[in-house]
Amino acid sequence: MKDASQILKLLNSDTKMSVNGKKGDYNKYDVEDYIKEKNNQTFVYEEDNKILGVIICHFFTSYFYLGSIIVDKNFQRKGIGKKLVKYIETLAKKRGIRYVELITKIENIGMQNLLKKLNYKKGDKFFAYSKNFR
Ligand SMILES: CC(C)(COP(=O)(O)OP(=O)(O)OC[C@H]1O[C@@H](n2cnc3c(N)ncnc32)[C@H](O)[C@@H]1OP(=O)(O)O)[C@@H](O)C(=O)NCCC(=O)NCCS
């Protein structure tokens, strides 16, 4: 839980992380849930006590959903994103899970290239919807 504020800052640092193109979608309570709740798995990549990457996955019985991944802008293209995805795949395999799904924006070429390198197959295209309740 000591990492929560660094994780929150990183998650809110890029519009590619949100459905509606705005920064700041994540709040500290959600991040606490990502860390605490049993079906959520959050891992960080850190160097010198600084969190440079975060991956958040949601595990189910037969598959996991890769909810979020982000690498600090100053440390991208150094293999950290790939390491995080491979790490979570290894963990899933140990649990007998052999399937993963995720979505990414059509314009997010960096993420798509990363996925291609790791042999992910492209699926159908979706529209993203969101709503603020009043
Ligand atoms: C997408 C993201 C997680 C990739 O992390 P990363 O640590 O930079 O990725 P890696 O260094 O492991 O890159 C692995 C491969 O992915 C591809 N790739 C990564 N970033 C790329 C970019 N900006 N443009 C083109 N290809 C890219 C490359 O093929 C790269 O291999 P190479 O460097 O040997 O050419 C990172 O760019 C990021 O945090 N982006 C903002 C948040 C985001 O978009 N998250 C995903 C939401 S679904």
C-alpha cells in the first residue's frame, strides 16, 4: 500500500489510459482496491525505489483481463512494458490460466506493437462508452 500514491500518479499521467481522453480517471480508492482485492493483481517495476511501470490485471478462473499498463514517459522503449506483460503471463500460467484479453485505443500504436511482439492476436473493434452518474 506504500506504493499507492506513486501508482496513482503514474496511472493518471497519460490520456491513453482513459476511455474519454481525459487524464485523471483513476482515484486513490480504486488504486487501493487494485492492490487489496483478491482477484486483482497489481505489479510494479521499480528502480532505486522509484516506480517506473505498473500493470494491473483482473484474474478469473479461466482467464485474466489486462486492465492497465503504463510505463513512465522517461523510461519507455527500454523493455519495461514487455517485461511486465511477460511477468503476468508467467504468473497466470502457474495458475493454469491460458487466456488473456485486453483493449487498447486504435491510435495506440506503441501498445499494439508491443502486443504484436508478444504474439497477441487482434480481435474485433469496439467503441468505448462512458457516463458520469448524477
Ligand atoms: C505502451 C507502453 C506500456 C509500452 O511500454 P514500454 O516499456 O515503452 O515498451 P517496451 O520498451 O517493452 O517496448 C516493446 C516493444 O513495443 C513496441 N513499442 C513500444 N512503444 C512504442 C512506441 N511508442 N512506438 C512504436 N512502438 C512501440 C516496440 O515494438 C517495442 O520494441 P522495440 O523497442 O524493441 O522496438 C508505454 O508506451 C506506455 O506506458 N504508454 C502510455 C500508456 C499506455 O498507452 N498504456 C496502454 C494502455 S492499453
